[in-house]
Amino acid sequence: MANDEAPAEKGMEKVTTVKSPDFRQFYATSVYGNMSPVDCRITFYVEDVTVKPEQRSSDDVEVDGVQRLVQSQVFMSPYSAKLMSIWLAQQIRDYEEEYGEIKLDPRGIKRMEKQIVGYI
């Protein structure tokens, strides 16, 4: 278990971060979710194309479909979700200042707008 200590700000107590024994990291290619009056649910997944079994050994394959492997779902209060959005927006601004604008594929934006969201 790794521990991280955040420096105490004036008038605040020291904060110690301890990783749970169940802690794990994973890579996600996308996310979906929704908000209710009481919580925000964010689902992370990896999306991959699938091909027909008979084409797997061929160099000339045809995409059969898309598979989403759901990795994790996070629940948080609307307050925490807003704090996270502020933090994430700042991280993206800092990244783009250093490395340049992150270009978005318009097809991905349209797909997200049409995506069915709900509870798993």
C-alpha cells in the first residue's frame, strides 16, 4: 500500500492518502454516464472492433461490430462531480498549453450526443 502526504495548508490539518488493497488502474477509451438530482454516475469502458472468427487469420478483415468492455462505474454527488469537472478542465488547459490543442473527431462528438445513457 502506497501512502501520499499532501502538505498542510495554513489552518488545515495534514491529509494522508492511503491506497485501498483493492486499488487498481485501467485504461479507458471512452466514458458515458448521467446525472440525477442525487448523484452522478460515470461509466468507463474500452471500445474495440470485432471481426468474424473466420476472418481472424486473414489480412483482409471486415469489421463485424464493436465491443464495449465496461471497466468501472463511479458514483458521486453533483457537488463532487462539479469539482471534478473544474479540476479536469484545468488539467486539459494545462496539457494544451504545453502540448497544443487536442483535436476532436466530429464523428466522436456526434456519437456521444446520440449515445444512450442510463444505469447499468
